[in-house]
Amino acid sequence: KELAARVKHQLRRIPELKFFLDDTLDQVFKMEELFEKIKKEESKNDNEEEKG
């Protein structure tokens, strides 16, 4: 609304701006944790196969 008051004589219509929380980084960290867990499990299984 403050922006509309400043430019009301310059523009006919002020677009509505919407902001949202970008949780992409959180998703990246979760994926990295999953990949690391898979990697550890595969390594553990490989070691068990070598011993067995």
C-alpha cells in the first residue's frame, strides 16, 4: 500500500507482490543426509560381504 501511494500518479495499476518461504535449501540438506545414509549402508554391506 505504501508503494501504491508513492507511484499512484505514475502507474495505472500496482501489481500485487507475494512473498513465500523458499525451503529449497532444507530439502537439499535432507537429500544429502539420505545419500550419505545410503552410502554408509552400502559401505557396511560391502564390508560384511568381504568378511563373510
